[in-house]
Amino acid sequence: QVQLVESGGGSVESGGSLRLSCARSGRTFAMYVTGWYRQTPGKQRELVADIDHLGTIKYGDFVKGRFTISDNNAKKLMDLQMNNLKPEDTAVYYCNLRGDKWYDYWGQGTQVTVSS
């Protein structure tokens, strides 16, 4: 089993910054993808950013250079630095880990609120 513990959510004004962290424990995978998704009421969960075991990174189109994802596999800690936040970034952010193409784990979510 894998446990994902998220931290760093909160409230910030438009243009501000937040750093989300996801600490993972339990089973380890030689091949994995870890990242952040977000969801607002009535909408599907969407990819914010992810990074795989080779360091390959993907960002959602809306990120536009504002966010940076990083992963330290030795420490089992993945971070998302979010700068220039906008009100439309308000959502619940979920940490995700997919391992060995078969396993899929989610954190419980952390609220990010950006006020105008």
C-alpha cells in the first residue's frame, strides 16, 4: 500500500504563491508518475502537473509557466510551487501516484483558495 500526505494548501490573494507538498510512504515503484490534479464542483478532475521516474514533466495548458513541479525520490517528496495564482486556480488539489502502470493512489486533497 501507499500513503500520500498532502500539505501546503490555503488561502492567498491573486498574484500570490503557494507551495504544495506530497509525502509518500509505503510501497515503492521502479517506474512511477506522480503529480497534482485539481477539481472544482461540477467539473472533472484535471491535470495540473506530473513528473515521472525519469524526470519527464507535463503541465496542464493553463499553467503557462506559473507552476514548477519537482520530485525527490530518495526523500519520497514531491512539490508543486505555484506562483502568480489567479482566482480561477481555486480548487481542491489532489496528489496522485501511479506505479508500474497498474497501481493508482490518491491523496485526500487540499484546498487552494485564491481571492481577487
